[in-house]
Amino acid sequence: MKKILVIQFQQVGDVLISSELCVAIKKSYPEYVVDYLVASFTRDVVDGHPAINEVIALDKSKGFLHYLSVIRYVRKKKYDIVLDALCKPRTGLIALLSGASNTISFNFKGRGLFYKKLIPLISEGKRHTIDMRMDLVRAAGLEIESSQHAKIHLSEDEKSKFKPILEDRGIKETDFKIIFGVNSRRVYKEWPKDNFLKVISHCIEKYDAKIIFFHTDKERDECVRLQQESEYTSSIYLDWPIESIRNMACLFYQCDFMIGNDSGPRHMAQCLGVPTLSIFSPDISKWSWNPHDDERYVAVDIQDALGLNDEEIIDKLSDVNKENAQEYMNLISPEFVIKKADEMIASLELRNHTL
């Protein structure tokens, strides 16, 4: 029986995506011990995962002594294989000091000191990030099947947690509930908020939808502004008790559809089986981050909105970068997003009647 540690310290979406490495290993080798080392603020999304024997959490805010204690704990576990999907110096040092006989990561500059084996990150073409990271598992000599569908595993109590909360706010179980992800931690990934307002109005007018906003304290003012500027203020709901990422997942589980920016919460909705329409920045490849093979999860970008072929979009975006990406987002019109939303709602039968 082998013991394997998968490492992924990055954001929520990355942690969910890399959890599929654990799933693939466990599916092919159910007798193996598979642990997952993540940043403490992300552990909510992988707690209770049936493919993970133990979630180990590192809290960066606790400083260097805590970091050393995690390294000691990892070394004590005596792993045979360490797979580092992040490949940063702080994760490389954990791999180096783990004592594992086989430590593998990607061939980034200056990483040779930390690992026994480095492999190229093959991202050419329309390859999904999960497939790229599965190369780490294959490099360990393990035969696995890859999937693009990570999951969040909620208990039955968690699945029903927000039912009474929704009902207390006048939202019935039969109401068509659409999550709108109007914010993003990275500004260059945000579609203009006033465009979202047009899509929201359409969804309320055509489907009598109940609109669910989620937000941090810093994002609340913008959500309030959109609510107040809408002529359908009473159909837009915010200020949910989602003080943890897992609570946010419990709220999302009760919803029927999500429209929004590419973000960690978008990954969460997909991992709960909630259909999503995601709007991608030109600086991010939808092929790398959105499932290719499921009609429930649609991603749109500037190429789709303008109807350009691969050569034309390369020319169009020749000078795009994180500084100007948001300007390009204006090229995706509200009318285009509304059309895509209507198509999804009809084809997936998300709402069986219109007003």
C-alpha cells in the first residue's frame, strides 16, 4: 500500500480542480492512502471528500513556526509519493523535506532543487487544466482515468441548510433561483456590472426569477447599488449568512442556475451540479478552466461574442494583458449573454414556463 500526498495551496477553484488527482488515484488504487495539503481557507470545499483520507491545512497567517510544524507532520506521515500541483518555492520545500522517494512537479525555472522529477506543463491547444495536472499522476507511473468534473460533497443536513432561510425571505422551493456572480477577486476578469443589470432584468421579466447575490463586505456596496438601480429591487436578494465557503456552497446547492464571471464561486457551483453560464476574460482560456463535455456548463468569451475564428481572435487580442483586459470585456454584449442564457434555460428545461 502506497501513501500519496497531493499539494495545492492556491485559490478555491485550483483546490477543487486538483482534488480530481485524488479522485483518479483512489478510483484506480482504492487501497492507497491519498492525502491533500491545501491552504486553510480552502479546506471547506474538500472536507468530507470520499477520495481523500486526510485534508492537511496550512494557515499562512500563522507564520513560519506553523509552516515548520506542517513540514514535520508531513515528514512523519512517511509518504511514498508527493505530487505538487502548485510548484511554488514554499510547496517545493515541503516536497523536498517530506522524505518521499518520489516527488514530482512541473518544470518551472529554478525548481530542480526541490523535486526528484520535473515534467513539462503541456498546455497547448484546448487542454483542460485538470488534464494538465493529471500528468503528475501519470509521471508517478500510476494508470488513471481523467475527469473534468470535480465535486463538493455536502452532507444531507448541509444540502437542506438554506431551505428555511430562503423560505423566511419569501423564496419558495419552486421559485426559479439564479445566482449572479457579478464580482471577482481579480478586476480584469469582471464583465461590466451594468451589463449584468440588463441580464438580471431580462431574467426577472421573462422567468419571474429570484436573483441571488453573494458578496464579501467590500463587494456589498456594489451589489446594493445594482439592487437599488434595478426596477425589480424586491426580486434581488443579498446579505446571506455565508460567513464560510462551505456555507456559500450550501446556499448554491439550493439554486437552479448561475450566471457570472469566471471565479472560485463559479467552480463551486459546477462542483455542486448547478448549471452555469460563465463569462471569461480574454486573458483567461475558457478551454483550460471550464468543462468541455457537459452542456450544463457553458463558457463564453470575446471570440464567441464576435463570431471570430481562431486566427482572427489571435489578431484581435494581440495586445491584451491584465491591465487592459476589462476594456475588452465590453465587447461581450448583454444581448449576447441573454441569448445564451435563454438557450440554456430552454435546452436544460431549467424553467418550464415563462410569463
